[in-house]
Amino acid sequence: MATDGDGPSWGSRMTPGAREALVRDRRHLHAHPELAFHEFETAAYIAERLHQWSSVRVRTEVGGTGVVADVGEGSGPVVLLRADMDALPIDEPAGAEFVSKIPGRMHACGHDGHVAMLLGAAAQLDAWQRAGALGGRVRLVFQPAEESPDDEGRTGAYHLIQAGILEEVAMAFALHMNPEAPPGTVDLWTGYAMASCDVFEGTVMGRGGHAGYPDRALDPVWLLGPVLTVLHSIVSRRVSPLDSAVITVGRVAGGTAPNVTPTEVTLDGTLRTYSPVLRQQLAEELERAFQVARALGGDYRLHIRRGEPPLRNDGRANQVLADALAALSPHVRVRRQPFGMGAEDFAYVAEQVPAALAFVGCGVEGQATTLHSPAFALDERVLPLGAAWLAETARTALARLRTGVVTDEADGEEGRPVW
Ligand SMILES: [Zn+2]
Ligand SMILES: [Zn+2]
């Protein structure tokens, strides 16, 4: 671990003033969390901060509450850096002085940190641009609604792409906090790194009646049993053991009274995988599981709402991330591993342009926690590393795109995570 006067830096060369600004931004955002599609004050705060840097051109209300800022000049390719900015419907327990001021809202996925880091990167990119040392154009994207979709199943990245943020973009990058790894540790992976996320809503239908005469009704709770058994064995019996897939039923509901056989029961859940091919197969297997209800005389309805695709990190983009980090901070421990079965809507960006996302360890010593937990906590000492890494990544990507020398990481494991 490197130290330079005011604590561990993991090699990022940032002034004390810039470090203080990162913490101030993060704490302000943490105290004022807003949910997906409602990031009005967050967007206003971001725009106000960005206006302080003279070479940064700011657009607001992009694709809803998005804020997009361009730095740099020229007609060459654009490099995109993205931070998501929405919070979660979680009650934050009292504790820190900057605890959420809004009941039922909490930045429990670290997006407050993502925004602070991208603002820190903006300051650095602005300084480079004014010194003539940036070498191209960088687009900073503050994205709404990563956590939950609108009524059509669309999240913020989708809306921003529709609004044109990828025009002229040659490469895109994002960082995400990881409270399960200590500061000074990052996760990088080339190929599929996060799962697709589709949601299903199912109904198993029977015939309601008197609970004392089950033979005269058709009990949908009875039908549900074999449907669930088949559903829960899809991954073990119908999916290759070398592939990653999850089918989880997260909600089962039905019935009104102990002495009444209900007409129907509902079950909702999620389908996740790294493979676009398997994603389609899981949907078909799920349909078959529900057909068991029909074989027993009942019926079913099944609606699958497609969400994020699997996130595929591009080999060239990932190489830029790795090289920028190595140049910046040789003390950081790099783990090469996929990021698990969570989903990220940065995957929509990665479908369109070469892109890579990395996870930044931010765990607080002695506090075991996860993303989306009310106990989520973030070691703010990683903010300078993240801000400097984003800026360095953009500058490295611009230099490589300009010269045409873009190296590709070995991509042998693509689509097949090796744990
Ligand atoms: Zn999240
Ligand atoms: Zn997140």
C-alpha cells in the first residue's frame, strides 16, 4: 500500500483539495438520494459542479434526468466515461453524519461514489485540456435509472442511447464499487462479466372451491408443486454444467383463507445467464415447466420481460483499463475474475461500442456487507483512485485510438467464466 502524507493513495497523484472535493461531493449525494428517473436534484448538483470547469460543455435533461458533458476538441473519436446516479428504496439506519435525509431512500449501490469519482475525473480532464494535454474528446455521462426500469422495462442506459450519447463514441468505460473487496483491490475481466436479467411473471390457474372437497376443485397450489420442482431443476438438468445460469422465484402469492381453494397462484422471478444463446433457452425451458400445470388439467399464463443483456467486456477496452491502472498505481491488486450474477445496464452500451466495466474494492474494514444492503458502506479513500483511474483511462484510450495501436487482451475465456 502506498502512502503519501494523508493516507493510502494506491498511487493516485491527487491534491488534498481534489480529495476533499471528492468526499464532499460523495457525502452531499449520499445525504440526498433519489430513485430511478427522479434524479432531479442530483442532476442539478452535477451540472452546477461541471459548470465550474471552463472547458467542459454541459447538457442537461438528456434522455430524462441525464447529464452529459463533453471535454476536449477535435474531430477524432470520442471516449465515453459513465457514472450512474440513482439510489435504492432502502431505509438507511442512523449512523454517519451524512446519513440519508430522505426516509426510504439510500445510496446502497455506491452510485454516489460513482458520481463523485466522475466529477473528480472531470476536474482532471479539464486541467489536461486547458494544458493542451488531453488529445481528443471525452464524454462524461451521468446516467439516471440504472437500478430499475420504466413501465416498458427500459432503464437509463437505454434511454440515453436513444438520446444519442453514443454518437462518435469509439470506446466506453465505467467503474462500479465493490464493498466485498478491500480498498486497493480491483476486479477486471475480458469477455462476459455480468449476467443478463430477465423478469418473469407467471400464474398457475386451477378451479377454486371448498377446501374440504379438493376433488371438486382443481387446486392451483397442488399444480404449483410440480411446476416449481421442474423449474428448480432446469439449471441442473437442462443447462451445461460449464455454463452459468440462475432461475430464482422471488415471489409466490395466492389464496385468501385456510378453508378456500384459490382459483390461481402467481409466481414471479428472475432468469440470469452470461450467454445470449442460453438466455433464449432458459425462456423456453421455463415455458415447459409451466406446461406441467396444463398436463394436470390446469392452465397457466407466463410473461417474460427482457431486461439487461449480459455485460461483455471488450478485450481492447479492458486492456486500456488495465494499462491505465498499472501506469497510475502499481500497488493495486488486480483480480482477474467475472463479477458474478448481478446485472448492469452498462451492458446496453457494451452491445453497441467496445466497452469495459471494472469493480473497485471499497469495503470498510471490519464491516461485512454487500451492494443493496442497508449496511452498505464505502471506504472513501478509494475515491481518488477511481477518479484518477477514469481520467487516465480516457487519456490512454484517446492516445491509442489516435495512433490506431489498440492491443487486444487474450479473449480465450469469453462467455465461459473460469472461477
Ligand atoms: Zn445496484
Ligand atoms: Zn450499481
